[in-house]
Amino acid sequence: MIDWSIPAPRGPRPILGTTHLPATAPLGRVLLGHGFKGYKDYGFIPWLSDRLCRAGCIVHRFNFSGSGMDHGHGSFDLEAFRADSWNRQVEDVFGLLSAIDAGDLPGGRGPVLLAGHSRGGVTSLLTAGRYPGEASSAALVGVVTLASPSSCLSLDADDQTLLLEQGSLESPSSRTGQVLRVGRTFLQEQLDDPEGHDLLAQVRRIRVPVLVVHGMADEAVPPGAARELCSALGDRGDLELIPDANHVFNVPNPFPFEDGTPSPQLAKVGEILEQFARGVFSR
């Protein structure tokens, strides 16, 4: 594994990542993003990266610049977390696509599969939908969502008003005990550009195959969200519902991926993703 850092388009914090390089010629490259309050070393993400690497993929798991996280399982940078937004995350992904195209990440240039857990999957969809003809997305061959919502905005009207008036909303971290805050920018950018944040509308613009994976026992994002995404995708979407799987595929955080045994649900996710990756990289 190789740790790296590249400047984020908006700064000031960089995008941090860890790359898993296969022992043989790679099938392609996977960019694997985390969800809300997640990070590249969270729960199942390292295990899934290693699983796809053993199948022949170069996997870049990374921290969004607005995650507020460094390498490892430390505490959050509160100001970085507060400044995060969908636009910032999409810009981060385009920055990573450009870095791959320039050969600046380990493993060099080649076709790319975007994958993301929960909100990371939403960012992957927005990236693929907003600018499907951009040169920096030319290498994109597919998208995978894991337990992702079907909309960008889940705040009710009262919370939206409070966020705009106060400038932030509290969102405590049970992992670190910190009181994180979602900043006004997160909502204001959505109000300023509703079309760009209409997830289902953006999904309809995607030109590459999309795999939608969701747990049937997901307590955080209902499985119905996966069905909504697939309905918007039409014949470009494939739906995989995992029986008895929760939002994190029944894996604790942290999870010792090098010697830990995956849950049956996570093992199934690994199998499904390998099959999908082999398909899109061979097209």
C-alpha cells in the first residue's frame, strides 16, 4: 500500500489517499470514496479495497478534502468538515480523475471505475452525471454506489431555516466525541443550483453502467432509495440488494482487514463488485 497526498481544487486541506497495487497487470483503477463522517480507513473500506486489488484492480481509497480527516483513525478537523459541500466533493473527484490522467497517482493512467459508500456514492453519481462529456471524465467506465441515498438533501424545512439563520447545524461524532457542524455552504450551494443537485435528474444523464448495491436491513438509508436510483438509470443500472445487510454491511469500525474475517454480507459485496469491475474494464 502507498499513502499519498495531492492538492484539493478548493484547498486548503489536501486530498489524502492510499493505493492498493495488484501484483499483476491491472484490470483498471477504482476510486473509492467514503460517506458522511467516514474516511478512507473506515470499517469495510480497506477490506473492500484489498479484495478488489487481489482481483486485479488498482484501488485508490481516499479522504475527501472536506472530511477533516488525516491518514488513520484520528479526530476531525472541525473547520474543514464545516466547509464541506457536494460541489467541493465533486471537484475533489475531478481532481483525482485529472491526477490519474496525468499519471500523478500510483499505477499511472487507465480506465476508472468510481465507487462510493453512502454519500460517497452520491458524489460519484453527481460527478458522472454533471459533466459526462468533460475530458477529465473520458476514462470513466462505470459507477458503483454502496448504500447511497437517492437525493442530495435530507434536511427538513425547519432544519434548513435554522442552518441558514445560524450558519451551521450540530452533528456530533459518536466515534470521537467531537461536536461537528454542517456549514451553511452545504445548503446554500444546493439552493443556488437546484438542477445541479437534483440527483435523479443528474443520474438520468449518466452514460456509463452503474451498479447500485444496498442492504435490505439498512437502518440509515432505506432500500427504497436504491430502487429510485435504478428507476432513474433505466437500462444503465443494475440493482443488487443484500439480505440482512445494514448500512455498513455488518462490519465494525475499525476492522482489521488484513487478518479479519468479513461478514457474509460484505463478502457478497466483494464478489458482486469484482464481477462488475471485470465487466466494465473489459468493455
